Amino acid sequence: MKELEKHNVEARFSAIATNSLTSIQIAQAGGGICTYSKEMVNDINLKVVPILSDYLSTKIPIYITIQKFMDESTIINSFVSLLIKTFKHLE
């Protein structure tokens, strides 16, 4: 929580780093980022939006779940902003 506040990211935004049905359910419940295999997305018929293809070269596709109360562009911009701040901090 403190790490999120440090980067001015709202607590309802969450990043999930595992590829499982549980992680998808957590991301759906709180709104957030999760890695999904294409097969898993098709199996559960989940509405997801692919992200980061323009920003990073990743070995696996990364998608975001969008809840009704969230604006898609706002949450994606928040995530990308957090990544940029994190990478700058590591330099």
C-alpha cells in the first residue's frame, strides 16, 4: 500500500504477477493487471485489453481487466506511468 501511495497510484489498482484463475478473479474483484494465456482468456470468455505492446517487448502477452467504474485509458496510463517511474528509479 505504501509503495502505491509513493507512486501516487490508487489502492484499487493492483498488479497480479501469476497466471491462474485465482489471479484473474483477484484482478476482476479489485481491477488490475494480470498476465493471461490466450487459451485462458478464450476459456473463461473474459473481456480483457492487451497493453504494453507499444511500450515493452514482453515474452508473454499482458492484458488488463477493466471494471465498469474504471476508465480504460486512465488505468492504462496509470500503469505505464508507474512502470516508467519504477525504471527511472532503478537507473
